[in-house]
Amino acid sequence: MEQHNGAFAGKVAAITGGTRGIGLATALYLAREGACVALCSRKADACAAVEQQIRAEGGRCIAIPGHAAADDDMRRFVDGAVDAFGGIDILIANAGVNPVFAAATDLDDASWHKVMDTNLGGPLRLARHGLPHLARRGGGAMVCVSSINAHVGFAGSGAYGMSKAAVEQLVRQLAVEWGDRNIRVNAVAPGTTATDMIRALRDRPDFVERITASNPLRRIAQPEDIATAIAFLASDGARHVTGQTLVVDGGQTIVRT
């Protein structure tokens, strides 16, 4: 990994949910483009493995175990990133859960609160502790991972979709509140992506085939497809983009099935 001359050389990125799927792909991409990467995930062994991988490739990384639903963990994560690298330029709120596939009216309170506290509360906590550090550096970018579930209804995924719709409103709110400090806040809304979160669905007969048959690009996304979109919104190439959601779904939401 040659990290000194990449597009993100000299930048520090803090990523939640950075040990699997989209978060991992984003951490690897940014590190390979020169960023110092701080990542957070609930499992200490997974954190250590990704940190070791990035360092073995010549990148700079610190991994701090923590839960996006715990305010003290998010404070400790941000403080650890600042202590390690001197500041933060980029926040990426990727951590999310979808533990229950059930009709919205069948969700119990515990499941509802788990989804909302992680998927919506997590980005808010990262913003609460992280955005002041971006402001101290003269500005920066925050990117939240939403979902096409925020835009259309999917049977059995109501709480997840509602949490992601709220994330997109959070993005607009933060963009308004922090824009005068040269901070941009945007979201990426992936379509069906080959991550652990949809492993059970991918194992269903014809699930992938049914989606790809109606998708204009005839494929589902790989985590790397989403990582490059996140990187664009975090880059100077998107310096006049804020409060927006970039849908990255291969056209999944533009066709009627």
C-alpha cells in the first residue's frame, strides 16, 4: 500500500462499522489513497485484524472497539482518533443493524429501539463528538450510509427503512447547522449489496437472480462499489455538495417490477 501520494494524503478519516462490508471496503480504500484511518466496531478481535491488515500494507490505522449505540464509546473513539493522528477531517457513519425482518406493526419495543439507537443514534453521536474536530481543522466532510430502503417500502424491513429515512433528514439538518464552518454532510444510499447483513436473504432461492433480472446493470453491488461513492463525497471533488443523498443501486429503484 503506497499511502503518501494518494488522493487522501494528509487526511484523517474516522469510520464506524469499519471491520466488515461497506465499512471495511471504505477503510481499505481510504488507507490505500493515503488517509490515516481510525475505525470502530464492537468486536475487539475484528478491529485488531483490520488494523493489522492496513498496517501490513503500509497504511496508518488505529482500531478502537466500541458500539455506535453507546455515547461514551463514540466519545472514546473520536478522542482516540484525535490522540493518534492529531485531528479528524472525515467522518463516516457506517455502523448499522437490521436484526429483525417483521411487519412494522409486529415489531416489539426492544427491536425498534435497537434499530433506531444504532442506525440513527449512531450517526448523531459520531456527529456530536466528531464535527467540532472537523471545525477545528477548518472544515471537512461527513458521510452517512443510508439505504434505498429509505426511499421505497420493503416487506419485513420497516424499522430499518424508517431509520435510514431519518438518517437522510439528519444529514440535511447537520448540513444546514455546520455549513458555515466549511463542513459538508451527505449520505450514500446503497441498493442490494453483497454484505453479511443480507447473507440470509442471499441464501434464499432466486433472491439475487430476481433482483439482478430487473436491475438495469444486471448485478448487485459489491462493497467496493459503495466505498468509492463514499470516497467521492468525502473528497474535494464534492466540495460544493452538501445535504444530499447519492443513490448507488445500479438502477434498482428506477424500474417497476
